[in-house]
Amino acid sequence: MPQLSRRAFAGALPLGLIGGSLLGGGLLGDSAARAATQEAAKAPVAMNPFAQIRIGRFTVTALTDGYADMPYDYFPGRSAPEVERAASAQFTARPSGVRFLFNQYLVEDGERRILIDAGAAGSIGQTGQLPQALAALGLKSDKIDAVIVTHMHQDHMGGLVLGGKNNYPEAELYIDRRDIAHWTDPAKRSGAPEYLQTSFRMAEEVVRLYPRLQAIDGEREIMRGVSIVDLTGHTPGHIGVRVEDGGKSMIMVSDMIFPVVHPAATDVFFLFEQDRAAAKAMRDRFFPRAASEGALIAATHMPFPGLGRVVADHGEMRWQVADWALQD
Ligand SMILES: [Zn+2]
């Protein structure tokens, strides 16, 4: 399954973590893969795997698929020691890197259930908890009417195709056309680094297993109050989702914001970003706008439930955690 390059990870890992708790099978041999799976089964399960807010008639539920600790040298634009110092100051430092969460969002209005992103599903770190989180709500994946995938990186679509199956058989699937084109292009695939190969493979599976895939062109409404926002940069077809009703709104921005480095600096990137100029341009546009609007933001990799705001504080952008339990 997995595959952030084992080598890339291993280089930055304490010995005890290699081949076990961080990665699943795949690059490992069969017995190592079994051991890794057993190890993953022992991974801590979130005590309370969801958090809910209301946006007008919608209930938005943040669900966690788990976490991974990203090596400090995965942030081009800053040295590893700089990232580690910043992570320590923000209490997100772990022995093997910056703690990244994997948050998904379920949007319900009593008639339809729309899931935003499907999680890494064990392909990175300690992930694969989304099914349990849905079960805690009394839901199975066949009760999901639509899945919006914000971009075709493995940590956002892995759950769609785990086990080589269509895991959301009743769902319409929405993905930006530019991402579908990019991640199914054999030329792009052969020129891409090893750590992106899993995403290319999964993208091919998604297209094959989901005949109800709808390619999205530009900003549009998926249902009344749920619309696509163009946030191209992190990937060519990276999108956000705005949920809006009754004078309230929330925007799920996916990988616009990474822990520790954003929104303070836009000249710091994540390893998976291939077009850094595009990623920087979008963050330069988006962060000031989000700050001036005071937009409620949901972000995939920020500490669970990933809800907060970008605020301008004495000329510096910073992340302000939002209250989710008692928002009104
Ligand atoms: Zn991501």
C-alpha cells in the first residue's frame, strides 16, 4: 500500500520506528508488511474521533483518519533545524518530525451526506481510522452520497481505493479536471519523484473504480450551499469547499496551510509540492483575504479538528484556533 519512500522517511527516523509504526506494507517484504499491519492495528485510536459544528442548516463533522510525523527536512524553504525549533515552540514537535493530522469533513443537511476527502487509509503514518470515525456516527461508507476530493495526493484519496475496491459505492465523486489530467498522465508519472508514485497509482485506480467521477471545471455549486473554490497551487487542481447557509460559512482549504510554517510564511513549502511558485502565489493571495474576511477555515493537516482562522497580528499572519464545541 503505502509509500512515502521508505528511504526518505528512514533517513530521518530513529531506528526503532523504521519499518514498523510509520509505514504499512508495500515496499516492505510480506512478513514485514504483516508486522507493520499488526503494529498499525495497535496504533492508538482516537478516543473521540469527531467534532461537530453547525453552519446554518448544515452539520459539519470533522473526522480524523489519524496522523503522521513529517521529517523536519520535508519543508523546502527552511532548514530542518529551523523547522524543528518552530515545531518545538508550537508543541507540534515529535521525535521524528512535525505532527500532521489527517482531517476529513462530513457535510450533512438531513438529505445528503457529502464527505470532503477520504484520508490516507494507512498509506502514510498512523492512519486508517476514518471508517471507525464514521462508525462512531453510525455510518458506513455506503451511506455517503458524494465525496469531494480536494486534490489527488494519497493522503486525500487513499480511502477511496483501499484494497483495490470502490469503497464508496453509492457516492458521486467530484475532483478538479486539472488534477485528474495531471495525475493520470503517464509522462508526468514517469518524470515524478518516487514519493509521488503512490499518488499516481491511486489516481489511476480512482478513475478506473469510480465511473461516477465528475470532473470539475472552475468554481461551482455541488448542492445548494456547498461550492467549490479554486485554490490551485499545491497541485494543479487543488480546490477548497465553501459551506454556506443562514449567514454562516466555513471554507475547507485542504493543503493551503501546513502546521508550523503557515500562514506565517509563504516561502516555505511541503515536499510534495511540485510547482512552488504556484503554491506561493496562491498562499500570498489567500492568507490576507482570509484574514480580512475572518473566514472560518477547516484545514486537513492542522491539529484536530483543524478549525481556525488566519489572523493578522501586528503585521504577521498566524493561525488562531476556533472554538468548535460552543461556537455561537
Ligand atoms: Zn495533504
